[in-house]
Amino acid sequence: MYECMGKSTACLVGAIVILWCCITHVTSDASDHRYNKGDSVPFYANKVGPFHNPSETYRYFDLPFCSPAANVEEKKEDLGEVLNGDRLVVAPYKLDFQIDREPESICKKKLTREEAAQFKHAVLKDYFYQMYYDDLPIWGFLGKFDNEDKDDPTGATVFLFKHVHFEILYNKDRIIDVFVRNDPHAVVDLTEESEVDVDFTYSAKWTETDIPFEKRLEKYSQTSFLSHNLEIHWFSVINSCVTVLLLTGFLAIILMRVLKNDFVKFTPDEEAVDDQEESGWKYIHGDVFRYPRYKSLFAAALGTGTQLFTLAIFIFMLALVGVFYPYNRGALFTALVIIYALTSGIAGYYAVSFYYTIEGRNWGKILVLTGSLFSGPLFFTFCFLNTVALAYNSTAALPFGTIVVIFLIWTLVTSPLLVLGGIAGKNSQSGFQAPCRTNKYPRDIPQLPWYRRTLAQMAMAGFLPFSAIYIELYYIFASVWGHQIYTIYSILFIVFIILLIVTAFVTVALTYFQLATEDHKWWWRSFLCGGSTGLFIYGYCLYYYYARSDMSGFMQTSFFFGYMACICYGFFLMLGSVGFRAALIFVRHIYHSIKCE
């Protein structure tokens, strides 16, 4: 077990196998997607909600559509679908394979004043609906209005679409594509919010195509803005990467020249070594390996950051092999939950191992701190946001059963693996490898100018890595908090690697400049500087919300800033651990290269 936790290879391979089994479970009822003429095809209505507020979604039949007289038949969903806010029910349309339908009535309904007002409010808020036909997504708007001033709906003429036309493409015995059309003339005027009779109808037309079944999802990638602007996208990313690499290259040249001069200065001829006066970073060799304050918190942050780094690597691996293809419902959320649970042992191992390396003793305390450092803030954020979603009666609110499942995963998987990882780390730790002895009493740190203090250094450290990813951030935000589809994971992975390299290098450079001013408290500084990019990302959240999106309302605002705070905090821990480990390797190297007395 210890060997497994030390190398982590076998455990993580097992995680991939289990994860693959869970993700590939997301299929339609007709798992082979083959039908004979007249066969019933799985058709589910999912949710409705304001187009510009992707988190504010409601059940399809929360609006007064025609619903079955009996209870609505719900589709059994997996964990990822529920976390994604999907609540699939059998749609009120009957579209059998290769059966054309002339306009046919679903139901004739008399809308009350309250129901008319409900539909009117939905149309004015740009409500759209989402359905799935043979696992192919369908979208449509509920109606239209002729007043562009949405903040003043009193003067708007509001119309509700009452007819839906489906156009379905098929290749032999398989469905290739589906489109939905609304008849702009088949509408009901809801301006006065009065009682009105509505005959909800639909029609369907089947057309044969030669597009192969294997390529039926390609259109969702091709229609996304990423594919339309692929050349510009690649050019922008490459330009950003080249700029950052040039800047880091200049810093590398300067840093290496300075270090070379320092080594020449600090390792002169044997006869002159006693006359050489120590200064700069060599002067503090007796203090630079002094353990940081709050060792427990530091070790827990390092272990949690390492776990999140491992989580990110495995998510990229799954993305690059095509697991997260367009509209694989809930696959990403399933992956996040399972991999996070299975990698908790890595957090326990590295946290306790490092804690004992720097002469810590209470390994139980460090495990509790490690287990709650990221999941604790995430849990309290979830509690608040889930309460908000419940108040709105939104599908974003998790059902009690799902919460129980997540709790059981945490209790039966995450916590035991965390403890086992801690035990392995406790028994595999060794002494801290410091090339210089530490003095009994610390030296005083000279008074430093403001630009050499922690906050200023964090600002400088976070800006350069952020400049390497800010172009990509827009596309990611438009996918996560919009209706675009992100498919070019190769670009994202390249940007992620550049982010890691730049973060490590900038942290190393700033650590050297800090030691050169005889400031030996570099442990926490290197972690904070490495993680400061997460603060810049959260600053970009403010810009994106107010300048690049049309999101509004308390619920959507709470979800956006609440969950983005957790994501940015995760980036802070992950990049902080990368920055510290790079700085530790650098500091050990330079003090190994000189003679420490």
C-alpha cells in the first residue's frame, strides 16, 4: 500500500478504469442507436431558463405546457447529469423513426391569467428550452416580442409560439441530425395577460442523408466560434506564448549572468577565501532553510495543491482522448467527482510526508487540515448556493439523494484514502535535505522597499503567467458560462503547460531577488507568488461578468462568483505548490554550489 501511495501509478490507473466505466454509462435508452421504421426513439425534455443565465434553469413542466394527465415520466440520470442541472422527462411529442407527421395537436389548453403571465414573463426573459432526441440536443425559444427594452416590458407586444416543426436527418437505420423550427405566424398574443385558448401543435419531416453516424456530432464543434476562428485562435495563442517565452528567456539570461557572477565572487582562490566578505544571498545561508511558520497549514496547502495538480492532469488526459465530446451529458462532473475522491490519498501522502520532513509530529491534525482546506470552503459555498437554488426552485439545486451519494463518496472513498495516504507518508518520510546548517537564532531582515514586499511581489508574479492564458480564458468562460462548445483541448493543454513553466520560472526569479536582499523568509512567499495567478483569474471574472456577458439576477450572480471563487482558490493552491517546489529545487541548487560554513 505504501509503495502504491508513494508512486501513485497503480492507484491512478485504477481511477481511470473506474472513471471510464462511469462516464461511458451516459448513453440513450437505445444504446446502439439503431432503429427500424416505426420504432419509438428516446425523446426527452430537459429544462428551460433565461438564455443569458446558464445556471438559472427550471424543469420543463414548471411552465404550463401540455403535460400528461398522469405523473410525468422521468429519465433515470447519473451523478454527472444531476450535477449539471439536467432533469430529463419524456417529451410530449411522438416522433417515431421515419414517420412524417402533418401538423398534429398535442393538446388544446385554456391558459388562465396566471399561466399567461407566466409565459409572458418567460418570453420577455428570453427563455429557451432544451431537449434530447436520440441523445442529440435540441434548443428553441418560447416566443418573441417586439420591444428591445427588456427593462421596460410594459410596452412590449409578446407572442408565444404554439407550433413546433421538427426536421430529422437519418442514414439508413440511424439518426444523424435534428432541427427545430418555430412558425413565426403560429403565435398567441400574451400582451394583455388575459385568458386565451391555445392549440399546441407539432409536425415532423424525415430526410435521408449520407452523413455517417460517426460524424453526427462534428457539427457541434464546427458551429462553435472556436472552429470558425481556429486560425485566429491559434495565432493569438502562439503569439501570447512566444511573447511570454521571450520575456522569460530574457529573465533567464539575466538571472544566469547574475548567478555566474555570484558564484565567481563567492568561490575565489583558496588563499583569498578567508578575506572574502559575505553578502547577499550567501550571507543568509544559515537561515534560508529555517522552517516556515504555520508548518501544518503550509504542508496541508502543499498536499492539497499537489492533489489538484494531479486532478488537472487526469482531466486533460481524458479530454485529449475524446471522453468529453460535445454533449456527453455530465461526463466532466462525473470525472471531477471520481478523480478528486480517488486522488485524496495523494494529498494525504504529500502533506504528511512533507510535514514530517520539516519536523512536524501531529499527523492527525495535518490530515484534518488537508482534507478540509479545499473541500471546506467548497462545502460552505455549495450550501449557500444550493439554498439559493432551492429558493428559486431551480434544477441547479441538488436533490437530497444526490447529496447523500456525494456524502457517501466522501465518507467511504475520500476520507479512507486520505488516511491511508497519510499513513504511507508518515512511514516513508526522511530528513530534510538542506545543504547548509541552520543557525540557532534567525537574522534580522533589513527594511525593504514597498516593491519588494509580499503583495507587490505577488502582483508581479501573477501578471506574467496570467498574460499567457488570458486569451484562452474568454473561450473557456464562454463555454462554461455560456452556450458555446469548447473542443480544442490540445490548445488548452499547451497553454496549461506554458502556465506551469512560466509560474515556476517567475517564482524562481522572484525568490532569488528576495534572497539577494537578505530576506530569508521565502517559503510562504514562493507559495503565495506561485498561486497569485488565481487572484488575477478572479479579477478577470469581474471583467467578464460586467463587460463580456449578459448575465444578471441574484441567483446567476451568486453562482458565477461563488463557484469561480472556489475554482480560482483551487488554482491558487495548485500553482502555489508548483511555485514552491520550483523555488525549493532552485534554492537547494544554488546553496549546494557554494561552500557554506
